[in-house]
Amino acid sequence: MAPWFPFPLTGVPKPTLTDVIDILLVAFLIYQFLLIIKGRRAAHVLVGLCILAGVYAIALSAKLEVLRTILATLAPYTAIALIVMFQSDLRRILARLGRRPFLGVSELERRELTQEIMLAVTHLSQNKIGALIVVERKIGLRTFVESGVNLDAAVSRDLLCSIFYRGGALHDGAVIIQGDRIASAACFLPLTTNPQLITELGSRHRAGLGITEESDCFSVMVSEENGRISIAAFAEIELDVPPERVEQLLTGRLERRDLRTSTALAQNSTPVRAQSFDRP
């Protein structure tokens, strides 16, 4: 049988498991580094350094002694120049590595995310601005993300308030948060089919409850008529809750047994009024 390679690899040692792990870790670190500098000024500087390295290789092979000497003389000062030029970018990169592990969202980042959402919800409630915010958990919401306008932006109070500002192009629909990013806005969500709540709730609240019936996400709704806050999770909804209740939901301290069920709402001595919530 003819060899697979056009020429034999003589003198090359057989790779061991340690070598494979070493190569994969280095490749992973290089990939993470490229993700961090993507879109920053450092990316263009890196391209420039690669070009200079190519020029140096050409000068070395073509025996261009003057050009090679100049580049070799400047090379030792390159690292110091990069540190001085990009000290602020380096601080941001190191801070990002420290607060965000490669897998998932860190606890510090989750607290910052919760705080931004809480500030936005409080502002929207005080000004009676309707809103629907969905926070993805383990089950992906890609289908619903693609139904809206792609944003891929950092979660912030100002951005959330701007999205739901009355008369804005993205006011209607839901905002879906994936990890620490606003994935999409103006998303269409399925409405709940619970017959006990169809006539009691408006479209925004039915959509916030309906999405939790199909996934394990959390929903936070703000009524446009009276500014009341409602939450939905585990296919259950709780109406007119204080902001502290929303914080418990977002930080994972609210369990299913702690959430008032929709059946209990329908049988509550104080019935839910249809005019208290947003209508289609």
C-alpha cells in the first residue's frame, strides 16, 4: 500500500498525549486572545507586527543587511512601546479575564447584570413604560432571538430604557438576554394557552408567561398602564411584585415552590382585573 504522505516524515518524534494536550491548550489560549482583541486597536497593531515580521524574514532570506539591522535594532523596544501605547486596553483585558471565566458568567458579572436590569425595571415601572425582558438559562432561545432585531450588546440600564422608550422602533416585543449580552430586541414570543388567564392578562403578560412554558427562562414584565411589575418562571406567573422579588428571581434565589402559581392567582379572593394589564 502506498504511503498516505507524499514523503516519509523521518526524524519526527511520535506525539504523546501530553503533547496533544499542550497543543490544544496553546491553541485555546491563542483563540481566546484573538477574541479579546477583536474589534480593538490592538488587532490592527497585531497585523502591523505580523507584516514587520514578514518583512524581516524577507530581508533575512534576501540578505538585505541594512533593513535587517534596522528591524533587529528596533525589535527589543517593541514590547515596551506596546505596553505604553495600550496600557488602558491591557487593563481592560486583564479585568475581563479576572471577572469572567471562559465557561459561563461569573458571580461578580451576574451581580452587575442583575443590578443593571433592576435599575432599568425600576425606572420603567416608575414612568409606566411597558417592558418585557426575558433571561435565558440552560435551554436556548435561538428561535425567538432570530425573530427580533439582533443587537449583541452589553446589558445596561440606559440601553434597556432606550429600547422600551415609547414610540421607539423596538418598543414592541421582548428583549432576550443571553449570558451577559442583550442578544435581540423586538422579539415575538408565544402566548400562554392557559384558559384561566387568557381573558385576565394582556398580550405582554401572556407572552412573558408563554415563553416560560416552553423553556426554563425567566421573564420580567412591566405594565404600561399602571407600572406594576410581574415575573414569570417555571410556567407560573406572579403579579404586582416589589423590585426585591425580581432580584431574587434573577439571582436564582427564587425557587419554584416560592412562586405563586397561576392557578392560585385565578382562585385568589382578589381577582385579577383585565384592565390592570396591557391589552392587545
